[in-house]
Amino acid sequence: MIFRQMYDSTSSTYTYVLADASSKDAVIIDPVFEQLNRDLALIRELDLKLLYSIDTHCHADHVTGSWLLQQKTGCKLGSAAAIGAGNVDVALKHGDRIVFDDHHLEVRATPGHTDGCLSYVLNDQTMAFTGDALLIRGCGRCDFQQGDAATLFRSITEQIFSLPDSCMLYPAHDYSGRTASTVKEEKAFNPRIGGGASETDFVGYMDAMRLPHPKLIDIALPANMASGKPKEGSCPKEPDWAPVRINFAGVPEIDPEWVAAHANELHILDVREPEEMVIGETRIADSRIMPLGKLRDHLEEIPRDKPVVTFCRSGRRSSMAVSILQKAGIERVANISGGYLHWRDEGLPLAE
Ligand SMILES: N[C@@H](CCC(=O)N[C@@H](CS)C(=O)NCC(=O)O)C(=O)O
Ligand SMILES: [Fe+2]
């Protein structure tokens, strides 16, 4: 099975991708609106077929990326029936299964942080995605969104602590950089509910907590009730100057064929170093030379009247040139995917 854990540093949210290694049927859990391009790039680069985008609950601190993924990939959008959010294809209930090829996620209702919280347990019970019901050495707050500490106590003890001790636990957030835990660890060390804490101990702890409300709550809750569909009803604007793809490394990339067809509307920057150029080596037609090692000191020589595309031999170092140009305030910039080698292999125009 393919498994990836991704992090949004603004909201400290974890997003998970699970996929069958041979069929590539995939599920994403708790995508973040602003991370659409990151998630799409992973799906594209690993050649995944996204079947479902599912949320663990109606988040108060960030907007879900589920609607965007539904639009971009055609995946089905799943969320708890108890939430009643709009734009949902599959209204999930306790006991449902989210099937991806030979695997499935078992849906367990784990209310208490909110009344619509779900946890997802992998069919072999080696992994569980607990949302904000159980965090690593913590748990979801119970002071808004129909939160209730006694309900959360029962959810955790009955639905999560009943899993095998070795089951890995993956939460929706961590605010201290921890990535995973196990049932055994949380039963022993969770300061709120571990070490044999009683319901009274737990409720007393949760009642005494005084956390500031999430900064984005007023934006996040209504947006998540529409599964992250923006008010204007359309996806955010993509770069409009070219069919640019943002790869998983965050680099905007452009196909050489498109560059060749639009060469006169672009500045094409050859960032190879002079010592790389053997006698008779060709260049991309209409390109200008700016070795990567000199770029930072010659930024004022880069014209800004047209978009800039960069290339080196294989297209790897030129992605660094893209990042330098972006930092210098050039927004319309992209790396020619595969660089000079790809360009030459495609038989596109060359010059001496
Ligand atoms: N500071 C964060 C909010 C953090 C927060 O309240 N997180 C919720 C999950 S949505 C929680 O249950 N936190 C439990 C805790 O921090 O112990 C923000 O402004 O977005
Ligand atoms: Fe939450």
C-alpha cells in the first residue's frame, strides 16, 4: 500500500493519502484548501486514481480542500451525514466502508470534539485516522461545535482504545511536530485520558481548559458546511499566462512543446554554466544565457516585460533559478520540464 502524510504549517493540519500500490486506487483524508496544488501534484506524480476525498469532521481552523479535489479529479466527496454539509456525494455513517481496491477504511463515529467527528480505521487495523477525537498526547477541545467531553471520553475509550495496542494513530493536527502514535502509547501516556483516567477525570480536565477560539473559525465553519466550495462557486484562478503545473516540490513547470510554440512571447533563460558547454553543443533557439551561479548578482538584467522560462541540462538546477526569480518578485516564471535534454529529444528548434 502507498501511504503519505502531508503537513499544512499554517493550520498544523495533517493530510493523508492511502492508495493500493498496484491499481493506484486512492483516498485522501482531510485535504486543506490552500494545498490543492501540492495534493494534485502528488496524485499526478504517483499516477494515483483518487476515488474519495473524505474529512474527519467540520473543521473550525481551516477550509477543507475536498470540493476542489472533487472538481479537479472527479473523486467522490465523503463527510459525516451528521454534519449535513453541502456538495457531499457520500454521507458517511458509523459502520460504512470506504473501499479502495482490496483495502477499505471502516468508518467509526467518534463524536465529542464535534458531534459529526469520524475516525477511519484501515481494514487490517494497523492504522487509524482519528481526526481531532484523539490527538498525540492530547485530544480535540470540547468547548464549541456541540462539543461534549463525556461523549468524547466514550468515543475514545470505546472506538479507539478498543483497537489493537499496536495500531498506529494518525491525528488531524499536531502543534508540536509529532507525526504518529499508537493505541498502546496513548493508553499509557495521554495526559488527559491515558493511565486509566476515569470519565470524571477527563471531563474535569477538559472543562478546565481555556483555549482561544481558532483564528479562522468564522470563515472556516461556513466554508466547510459547503465542503470548501467558495462563495463565487469556482476554483481559484490558476496562472493564466500558460498551462503551468506546480509539481510536488512546489516548482511551476511548463512543457517544452508549449514554450516552443510561444517562444516570441517569452524570455527563455539558459542557466547552464559555461564549463558545461562542449564545443558544438546546441542551445534552445532564442534563449539567452544567464548561468545559475551568476543569476543572483544579475537580477536587474532579467527583463520583466514577458514571462520567464528557465532551463538547464536536465531541468533540475533550473528549478533553483525559478525560485530565485520568484523571490525577486517575478511571478510569471516556470521551469521547462526535463530541460535541454527533453527539448532536444522532442526535436524542438535548436541554435548553435
Ligand atoms: N490556534 C489554532 C486553533 C487550535 C485549536 O483550537 N485546535 C483544535 C482543533 S480544530 C483543538 O481541538 N485543539 C486541542 C488542543 O489544542 O489541545 C488556530 O487559531 O487555528
Ligand atoms: Fe477540529
